[in-house]
Amino acid sequence: MTFDHTMLQKQLERILPTVQKPGRYVGGELNQIVKDWDGVETHIALAFPDIYDLGLPNLGLAILYQTLNAREDVFAERVYSPWTDMELAMRKSSIPLYALESHRPIADFDILALTLPYETLYTNTLNLLDLAGIPLYAAHRSDQHPLVIAGGHACYNPEPMSAFIDAFAIGEGEEMIHDIVNAYQAWKRSGQPRATLLKALAHVSGLYVPALYEPDYHPDGTLRELRPLDPAAPRRITKRIVAKLPPPPTNFIVPSIDVVHNRVAVEIMRGCTRGCRFCHAGFINRPVRERPVEEILQAIQTALKQTGYEEVALLSLSSSDYTQIIDLVDQVSKHASENHLTISLPSLRIETFSIDLMDKLKSSRQGGFTLAPEAATDRMRATINKPIAAEQLLETARAIYSRGWSTIKLYFMIGHPSETLEDVRAIVDLCKAVIAEGRKIIGKRAVLHAGVSTFVPKPHTPFQWAPCDTQEQIQAKQQLLRSELRGPGLKMTWTSPKDTMLEAWLSRGDRRMAEVIYNAWQNGAKFDAWQDQYRYEIWQVAFEQAGIDPAFYTHRMRAEDEIFPWDHISPGVRKSFLLGEYRASQTQSFRSDCRESCFACGILPTFAELRRANPGKHWMCPEVPIRKKKAVLEPVAS
Amino acid sequence: MMRCRITYRKTAPLRYTGNLDIQKIWERYLRRAGLPVAYSQGFHPQPRIQQACPLPLGFLSQAELADIYLDNDTLRPDDITRSLQAMPYPGIEIAAVEEIDLTEATLAGRVIATEYLAEWIDPLDADQLTSKASALLNAPQLLRSRRDRNYDLRPLIEALEVLPADSSHNAMLRMQLSARQSATGRPEEVVSALGYAPYDARFTRTRIMFTP
């Protein structure tokens, strides 16, 4: 297809002045990479299916952008969802979705690679395909259409989106993306039909090609098996990881407009060893791997030089657990105070040491100090395996208020398995105790902001067997909080139960959810992650049209031996281990940090070979002798 | 501390970047160039970068002006130009750098008029444009309404000139508009008043005029 760049420019010139934040749609930012379109063999569009403002700072895509564009034979570009005003204008002028670097239509690309970090992006994904003029259903695509792949945390249960995605990349993409490109290039040169490509991709470790499988259901609607239809399709797809984190990206694209995170982001560590039972990220990102301090400092220096940014974020799931955290913070803060830099260090543990760290970073007191106790009674904390003594929280709070912060943000979750109204009331008591401390120390200036979200049981976690609270249960708990969590200095925010329902349906859905998602999109659902755009009624109708009861996915207690729609996807953690953790939660048994003693989650046998081939101290699992048989005898899902 | 006045062109990559964001971009540009920008005193120190006159979103410019303050007394304008040009920022082209006395009044307070070029995206009849422009200049008043406010556009127009099309561009309209406090003419308003759709033209600022 010929591409008329001038024509598109003229159309855009007329449209852009009429939409909000037109800077989202033009590209051309500092550090953008542009290559000669015709001089490159493979064109890849990296997509975040929400607006530019959210998608540009996404670190996963930044990593892929750098590593792909480092190849001479690849040109990787970016694409995001246009906001509703721009979508309308584009549809009116028949402008297809285009990439920001070349402004070429997405349909001209070889590969469209989407990141799906959370489930509420599913309808946006359909909308993005539609705006690109690519058939929504994978089965309807021909040799001329781009290969549509997806990765990211939500893909650990790929089934709800399996009808729309050609292949899912499970796990870490740094190395896998190159295997995908290589397989694609070999296929393209061969001139074989698309079906051959799909089979070739099924041979790539970590890739799941849903078209090569077929589900069978029991009469009660639960899964009997997911049957491979082709010898190329493995019965189980184990996630890919990198044995050692590669040097982090530094040449960040600097947006020309304001976006949610405008900063250098350096991942200091991947994974978490704390084993909080509700935490999806904690189970799918094992094992913990750290970057050396030197490498982090070097990356910060280089990135600051290349971007001119005034803010640096040190990212991980649990910053306090980074082995060299004091050394790192000391060195970073020295550099920061000399250069008017702001350093952010999220995910700190509830202990006074965290305040020492923030002090060293000369952190601004304005935004408040955030802690995430998640639950307020000892019984609940033992259930979710996040042990924090109430006295320790109060001591930390006292220290925060007395060392210059007037606002503390506490994150809680309601809806944990077996939670009672008494457990919820304890959140009120705890918050009141904290604000009382604050008022003793700094008087009326003290503020406590309680962010209370609602728990959704996630695949591949110990709570995957547990039902999600019903809307009535959630409302009763929120009602209690709203009526009692009041008083001077107290603020509370919560999640609408309807938002929680959507997340719950999509998180644990099976292949039949595809029809529901499609219906919802057809009925106008998009930007479901936006409170002002999400419409619960659309989804109710979508379920009705598909003849599916949403409660099947949300409120059902699963039998211990139920085969889950995501069982063929392995994060390296055994289902038997998760079940053991689920039972431990019911007896409120704690598991300590697994760097101290291994609880045999399955990561070590799964990646034994990889670890042997990449020795070193960066991998934080303890050395454990592995009994050979066990890995082999591990039960297969289907 | 020293103060420098930078004259620069704002080109296509930053066309849809608003004024607040340009401020941020200058801060990053200076950091990248290794120039020690000075910060204001107080609880939230801000980099001392002062733009002369905000440019409407979607406009290009051949003549933007910004004063920057540097924590340095020894740099010469040439050094600064070199540092900036060594780390180019997409959308900013440095035209000139000069040192300015620290005590001089701010640019923003001295703006009196601005000059723009409107270039039509598609070809149009230059003769027709010329006759419309003279009719506009001959009108005693041009009552218009913008953001629910009625005002007379005519006294804000200081000059209009039609530049006929040539091989490199379509017909263009050069306009000089008042830019005093609460008496600022907007070039899209002039194009509208001439009877054209404002989004059919591409606007470029060509000059900012100051009191001496």
C-alpha cells in the first residue's frame, strides 16, 4: 500500500487544534528513534492500549523499544489509544491509527505488540485493533495482517483475550522479543502461510499460541481440559525470565507534554520474596534478582545526561528489601542534592528505617508518606501473610509525623478471604489510633488518608481458589468504613464495587469471556480503567447477550482440584505450592521471607539450568539442593 | 549569576507543546547542555527561566525569546550557544544568545505587539484574500465574541499584508497585532474575521515587539 505522508499531515493539521492535548498524537519527542522505513526488514508497533499520558512512561515498553531498535533490521515505533475526541475526529476523517515515529498506518506493520499490564485495557485493545483496520478476531486475519502479540502481567491468564491475540508472550520480554522477531523473519522469508508462523511461534519458549488449543468444559461449566490441537503446541507454557537483569534502559523518550510520570525510572530489583498471598506481582515475578549499585548509579548518570530529567524513580516491588539499599540511597542522595533532583523510592516497609531512607533522600514532605498495611487485625495479616504489629505501625506513624510529614497515606484492602466486619472495623480503629498520634505530635495539621481498595483474587496466587466478595458484601463493608472512618484529619477513598466486579470477571475468566468482551466493546465499552468512562450496564448486557452468568467467575468457591483456565500457563511456581499456601492462610500460618529459607515454590527446579548457566549473587534465592525427581513429577494441569 | 537572552525558533516537533511544558523543556534542555541554571529561593525552588510572551498551542515561531539565569559569571554568549547546539533539543533552534544586565526589566512586561504569518494549508485565491484584507482594514470596527466576551478586533490590528503564493508556499497573510495588557489580538480571530476557517491556516510568529 502506498503511503501519502503529506496527505495525513494536512488532515492532522486541521484536526489537532480541535482536540485536547494534541501533543499526544505527533511524536517527535527528544530521544525518539526514527529509521528509514524502507531500509528496515521488520516493522514493529509497540502499543499501550490507553492514552499517551499513561503509556509513554511504561517501563516495559521503554525496554522493548531500546532493545528492538538496537537491531539494524528492526524499526520499533509507538502507538497509544487516542482519547475519545481524537478517535471521533480520526474516524470522521477516515484516518487509520498510525505510529508516532513514521506516522505510518499500524496495518502496514509486521508485528503489533501490545502490553496488557491490567485487565481493564481489554476493550481498548479491541478498539485499537479496530482503529487500525485489523480484524479483531485472530482467526479472521490473513497473511497481509500484522502479527498481533501481547505480553504483560494480565497475560498470565490469557484466556479471556485469546480469541483476539495471535500469540501471548509469558514472562519477561527482554530476550523473548528477539526470538519472536527471528521466528517472524524466518517465516516471512519462507513465504509460507500464516498458520506456519503460528506453529513456529509455538516453539518459542514462553510463547502461547491460543489458536493451537481447544477447551473442553464439564457440564457445570468448569474446565475439563485445554487440549493442544497440534504437536507444536506444548501442554504447558512456562514463563521466560532473564537470569540476570540486563543493564537498564537510559535513553528515555522525553515527552513534550505533561504525562503521569515524567522521570528517569530505574528498576533496582525484580521480584519480591515476602510472599504476601494476595499479591499477583509477588508470585509471577519470582525469583528476586537485584541490580548492582554501581550499575544503577551508572544508569542514572547516563539517563540524566540524555534526558535532562529532574526526577529519578528507583523502582521495585519492595525497595526496603534491596540488599544494598543504604549504600544506594547514600550515593543517589549525594548526587541529588547537588543537582536539584527529586528522588522517589516507592514501596517501603512499615518501619522507622523507611523514614531514615526518605530523610536521606531529602524527600519532599508535600506528598505525604505512603505505607501499605493492607489489613488491620492480626488474624487478617496472618491470612494474607503480611505481618506487621500494630505497635510497629504506630511507632512508624509517630516518627513520620514528628519528622516533618503532615500527611500519612495508608493503603488497605477489604475483601480478603474470610474477612469479617470486625476485621473491617479494625481498619477504622487503626486509622483513628494513627491520627490520634499525629494530633498529639503536630496538632490539627495531621492528616491521615486511608485508601481502601477491594481485593480481587488473582490467578497464580494462593487465593485463586477463593471467591470474590459480592457487591452487597463490599457495600456493607464500605458503608461501615464511610460511617465510622470520620473525624478531623481523616480522609478515605474507596473503589466502586462495580469497578471491582469488572476486574474480577476479567481476571479469572476463561475463553468464553471473549464473547463478553467483544459484546461490551460493540456496545460502546472502552477506557474501562477510567471511572468516568466505565459503564457497568454495558457489561451486564454483554454477559446477557453471551448467555453467561458473571457470578460464575467472581463469587464461586473453587474446588481444590478444579482445573483453572490458566493452569497451562506456568509462572514457575507450582499449583501444589499455591494450594499449600492457601491452606496455610486458612490456619493463619506465616511464611517468612523466602530468602532466609526456601519454601520450595518451584522456581528453583523450573529455572535450575538457567541459574547454573548464570551464576552469581544477583539471584536472591538461597542455595538449595534440588531433588531431581520432583520437577519431573510435577502434575500437569490438563 | 548571569542573565542571558535566547532568541530561538519553535519548530514542528514542539508545535503542540504549550507554554507550561515549554518551560519544563527549557529546564531539561539546560540540564542536558550542562548549563547551571539558577533556582529561585524559597520552599519550592524553581529554575529561573522567563519567556517573553506565550505562544498559542499549535503555532510555530521564528522569533521566541526567553531569559535564562545561570549560576555562573564567566560564561560568554558564544560558550552558551555552543553548549546548547552541542545537545540539540527537537523543536528548538537557537538563533542568538546575548548577555543582559541583571537589572533590566523583564521581557514579559515590555511586549507591545506581535507579528504572525498565516499560511494556508491548501492553495487559495490571493486576490480575493487581498481584497478581503483591505475591506477589513477599512472597517471602522470589527465586533467579535470570544469565550463569551464581546470585543472590537479592529483596533488590535496594526498592519495586514498579503504575500502571494510562490513555488515554496501558498498565499500568506502577514499581520501585526497589538499585544498589550488586555489588548491582545489573536491571529486566528483575524483569519476568521476574513471569512476563512481558522484551522485551514498554519500560524507562525515572526516577531515580538517591545517598548524600548
